[in-house]
Amino acid sequence: MDVVATRVDERLIHGQVMASWSKRLQLTHIVVVDDQIAKDDFMKTVLSMSAPAGMQIDILSVKAAADALKTDESPAHTMLLFKKISAALELARELKGGSAEMTELNLGNLGSVPGRVQVTKNIFLSEEERTQIRELQGLGVSVFLQMLYTDPKVPIDDVL
């Protein structure tokens, strides 16, 4: 698969991803990477129904996503979509050193919950998530903020 975007957005497949990102990037495939959702048949159905007709949706565990990325040579324009930074970090570790290595991660929306501190209007991070971001950077992943495709990319170091 041709990964054209990797994004953390707690809302997962929603209007913004479908309207802005999928059209601009000509996405034909979205892979939701989340161990819990991959085991939840109801959520898998809900997410699959949220996508427009013709969009292939796969909901995979981190391990299954890593395996697919290492072997799938299809030309499908694909977005990897994560609910949590921890899943992106785990996948980056799995892919490190291979041909499908993760090189960038867009933080799109992480809401306010106990233990998180506001960084920008749409990004709230816990100390653990900040540590995960630093580890991602250590793995060579460029982490940035970009809510909409038309917004400028803001390096994470500019807001931390």
C-alpha cells in the first residue's frame, strides 16, 4: 500500500477526514490501527459505515498493520489512522529499519481528558504522550500538528 498520510485523531473516521483529507490526498484506503477496536465488531461496523462508498476501510491491530505494511505492495493511496499516540509509537517500533518505516505523524485532534494539558486549541497531551512523542522523534519520525490539509504543518517542538 502507498501510505500518503499517518494521523492521530481520536475521532477516527469522521467528516473532516472524509471531506478534507480523503479528497486532497485521493485516498482509496484507510487503515485504522488500534488493538482494542480491531477486536470490537460493533465499532468496526460503525467505522466502516462512516466511510464513503468505494473507500476501503481496514481496522487492524498494531501487529496486523505492521505485517500488512511489510507485505502489501498495492498502489492504494492509504491513510494510517490512530486513536492514540501509543499505537503509532508501537507501529513505528515494529517498522523501524524496514522498507515501510514510518517517517511522519500528524497530530490532528486529541481532546481534553483528565491528565492532559492543553497544547493548542485541538491538542491536549499527557506527560506520557509527550514522552511517546519524544520516542517517536528518536525513531526518526517527524511529528507535527495539522488539523486541516490547508493548514500549515506546525512542528511539535514549536508547541511543546
